[in-house]
Amino acid sequence: MVPRTGFLIAMTAIFAAGATGGVADVLPSALDPYTRTPEHMAAVMTHVRPYMAAVPSCIAGTAKRIRLIPMGPIDFNPDGSLLRGRWREVIKVDGCATTGLFNVMTVTDTAGTVHVVGLLPGSTNASPELSRDGVGYAVSAAEGLAMRKGEPAGCAQINILDTVFTAYGEIINKVTVPGRDPRSWTEAWTVKVCATQVVVKMTFVPDATGTSIVASG
């Protein structure tokens, strides 16, 4: 469950602190043992449990990591503590009415402090930064869709329950930010507005300065 304000504040704080760039070619041998320490696993589950509580039929005790994705250089101190790094872990929970995929990022800031942050759930193709930007668009569209279904205006409890990558689009913009896939793509984001659940279609189109976002019903 991602409250829009909490997600935006967390992402803004982390990226303002400075995140490492580039993707690691080889995972350091210390990474897997580090991510399996009780302390790190507890920090990851702190962000997974709220989703399990919000999504119907998720089976407690079934959470398991299915992917570990480097998002930049990762280095450890001789004692096994994290020096710097940024990676995403995909956690799968059985039985959920949604995809049951939950994403958690670990990142160090410029002072070397380690942050474990919950990202959007599901299979979104958007980076953490782009996801942060997309939340506002998704929430605005979801509020309109919910009102059409009879939800009163002014709901303060808006949560993104799931994201699903649906397909690449027909738009291919060859003038994009270096290293970025030039293809457009679409996703379906499930958003709960108080008592009303809606699905927002998200369209992402890379361009020369970044990626434009359109949210619709």
C-alpha cells in the first residue's frame, strides 16, 4: 500500500541525497549474504507488510525474494558492511488478489547512510524516479474515475495497490536521454480511492529531456 504523500516524500528525500548511477557489471560476493541478514530482511519486510495487509487474500509467511537487481555500483567494506550501493529486491507473496509483487530499494546517500525504501508494487517498467513522477498523474486520474463511480470528492486515503506493465507502444522516439529505451509503453495501475478501486492506464513516452506521462481511465 503506497500512500501518495509518503511515497513522494521518501523518493524526493532519497534522490535529493544523491544516488549512484550506472549498473554494476558483476554483483559483489558480499551482496547476497548482506541481503540475507536478519536486520536487512526485517527492514525489507517493514515495507512489504503494509501491502499484504491492504491486498485481499495475501498469505502471510509466504514472502520470498525472486529477483535482486543492481541499480548502480555496489561496494562493501572489509567487515561486510555496505559502503555504497543501490539495488532493488522483488518480493513475491502468494495468494494476493493483485500480482503479489512488491519492490523494495536499498540505497546509500552521500554520507554513506543506508536507506531501505518501499517502491511501487507490481511489474512497472518505470524507474523509481519516473514512478515518483507518475504517482501524481495516477492519483489525479484515479480521483476522477472514483467520482464517476460515486466516491465523494475529497478522499484523503489514496493508495496504489499494484502496477502491471502491459505492452510497448508504437511510438519510438530516437531522440531520447542516452541509455534509455526509446520505445513508449503502457501500464495498468490499480489505485484505491477510499472505498473505491479503479484501474488507471498509464502511458510513458521517452523524449529528449526525459519521459512524458499520460494517465487516463
